[in-house]
Amino acid sequence: MSTTDTNSLWPQDQHNLELLSQVHPPDYVNPTPQGRYNLVVIGGGTAGLVTAVGASTLGAEVALIEKNLLGGDCLNVGCVPSKALLRSARAAHQIKRAKEFGLNVPSYDVDFSSVMERVRKLRALISPVDGVKSLTEKGVDVYLGTGKFVDSSTIEVGDRKLTFARAVIATGSRPTLPNIPGIEEIEPLTNETLFNLTELPKRLAIIGAGPVGAEMAQAFARLGSVVTIFDTQNRFLPNEDRDASNIVKTSLQQDGVTFSLGVKNLRFSRNGNEKIVSYDANGQTISSPFDQILIAAGRTPNVEHMNLDKVHVEVNSDGIKVNSQLRTTNPHIFACGDVCSKFKYTHAADALARIVIGNSLFFSTAKASDLNIPWAIYTDPELAHVGVYSDSEEGKEYQTIRLDLEHVDRAILERSTRRLHQNLTRPPWPNQRRDNRRLSRRRTNRRNRRSHEPQREPEQTRLGHPSLPHAIRDNKKVRRSLSPHSANSCHSQTSIEIP
């Protein structure tokens, strides 16, 4: 579920009007319930959509409730528009580097208004997949409005009352607005309003050195903004491998992004049209003016306005309290996605939704705790991770194997030779049994999507030449040369590139 409502999309051009016609048609009339539903889903983001469509495909009578825009954050204000923006930024960067590849491009201009129109156009083009018509054709009854529990078998949406055997809460999350003095005065951007921009901010401050801050900092810097990232923590991408995050940081600095990390007493103010960021450092107060300030400081689960107390559904720091099978403290109600998980990613929401379908409607006992969730940060270089970190308690039990890609032909040809590929493997303890359990892998590079390790063992897979997966094959050889017992025991992996 997105907290972006129908009035917050801007501008009201043909692309946004087309988007609204798909994900929240202004003339839509909610259906009249014809009986008890097997499953009612509150929230039409990724988790809710996958749950509703999957259950309907299996023959269940399903209703889906969404108060804002179907498609949730991913379609409307997250994955789709952000990656469209990143693609334009990458094109600008490639033109800037054209001379390195023997191409003479005298000059180019970034038309930011056209860049954002492209974002809106592509978002509208994708939207029918998540739209009312598509869902209805798949057998899902769609209700637009706020869903509120009446009791453990009834949900109210406007003047409609839906009875159910099971319910799923998939209301997602929203951007967290930290308690920083002056934040109301500056009217900051969040991911829910960033893509409404039609004019490039000359000076952009980003509060938050995490994935969203990193991606948007690089995108806007490459499109021409002067960007500064602020954070009260001392590290950029603090949840990632230190070596990998440092390489990404260097890449952003090469794009012109500056950093003010570990700041104290962060505060905001206004001076006419300028938005001022102030903080204390070395006994002095430093103030810098900006045209826009983007808040990228985490996510808050959407748990309000559903009357959860009426149905004894408890809430904790992660949102809805669930057990490993995603059942809430009410046995008839489940939850999935951002509203209950610390892994606030679209692919994680999809995976959790598939677990909920089986556990809520059938006799499945699948556990979310069995999932090994990977994630990626779509900077250039990209950074991907799955499993434990080398500096964690569990990671300290393993060897760290690193391989630079400076001798991989494809990386040299792409001018991407500074790359790191890292694994954690079990040390060769005496008399140790071979452990094939894959615990963790990390990777960072500009071609993440094309260099994922094949499912078969690398030495059994014929790879096209030249290609980046050769580094993974060669890394396997490194592991085998160190220990025959650890060759098939990969527990963590990172690779990195600086163009």
C-alpha cells in the first residue's frame, strides 16, 4: 500500500492521468459482496497483489482493499520511477565518458523536465499490470477505500462489509520523518514527492546515507545537481560491508557528491526560498543553503486506522507482530511485506506473500525465517549482498576470500577493472565434513544482473567469453586451492567495480 494519494501526483499530465485511470480510477464503484470471502487482503502493494492474485489463481474467493494507489510504493514512488531516473542518469554519465571509448561528443544538455516526463510515461506504461482491470480479470474483487476491522471475521470499507475466513494485512510502509528541529518549516521531499519534480534542484541535500540516499544522490549529481549527503552516523551505507561501501562512496565522490557524516545537532531553517541545513562540527556551527532537501532516513510500517486493537492484533518495532509463519496474534489474520518484516524490499514482500498464501488457506507450515533474502543497491557500481557479513559474530567463524577482477577480460574491456569479489568460506577444520549449505554471498558491480552466479557449479557451466561470471569461476578455483574441504562451502560474497 502506498501512502501516496490520488491528489499528490504531479503534474496532472496525460501520463499521471493514465496512471490514475489504472490504479485508482476516479469513477470506480466498489462491488457488492456476494458472500464470505476465503481471503481478504488489506493493501495493494507488492505483498498484497501477490497474495490476492496467487490465492485467486488457486481458486479462492478473494477481495483486495486499497485506500490509495494500487501497485504501492514499488510502482508509484519506489522501484519503477527510481530505476527509470537512474537509467537517464547513467546515460548522461556514459555520454560524459564517451571520449574514453573513442567517441567525440562535443557537448550535451540534460533536459530534466523531459527526464521526469520519461519517468512518468514509463510508470504509466507499466501500471496496467497492477491495475483494477487486471485484478478483476484475475478473479479478485477490488475495493478502493480504507479497510477497518469490525471483528475477527468482518472488515468494513465505506458502506461495504466484507466477511472472511482469513485476512492478510499488507499495508506496507512509508518514509520516516525524523524528529529534526525545523523539518516542518522546510517542507522536505521524500520518495513519495521526489518524482513530482519537474525542475532540477541546483543544490540538493539528502538526509540519510543509506540505499535510497545513495541511489538518488548519484542520480541527481549525474543529472547536474550539487549534492550533499548528511547523516548522524559516521559511515556511508553503514549496514553494508565496509570495503564495498567505501568503493561505492568513492564512485559517488567522483560524480561530485560530497558527504557530511557523523554530524551533531542537525537542524533546518528557511531563508526565503533557500532551505538551510545546520549542524555542529569541531566546536563550530556550519550552515549550508539548498534548493531542496530529501529525507531518506528509513521506513515506518503502516499500522494505523485499521482498528487492530478490536481484533487483538499486536504491533512491535517491526510493525505487525507475526510468528515465523506470518500469523499475527489473531489466528485468523496474517501479515506480510513491509508492514511486518525488517526486509523492506519488493522481492522480500513477494516471497513473504507466497508463504502467506499457503499458510493462510491450506495446511502449509512454511516459515519466513527459512528465507535467505538478498538485496541490492542500484548505484554505479551496484552492491549486492546475501547472508552474513564478515565482521558479524557468525561471519567471524569463516575465512574471507577476495579476488580483484583486474585480470578478467570483460572487466578490462568495459574499463571496469577495479572490482572486488569476496566470499566467506568455512575454514578447513581437521576431520570436518563437507558443508554445502550456502550461507551468504555479496557482490557489487555495474552489471549485477548479468554476473549472478549460475545455479550449477561454475566448473560444470560453460560460460560465454568474455563475461563477468568468469570471476566467480576463478574465485571457486581460489577456494579449492586453499582447502579441498571448503571448496563447496561458500558463505558470503562481494564484488565491486569502479568505472
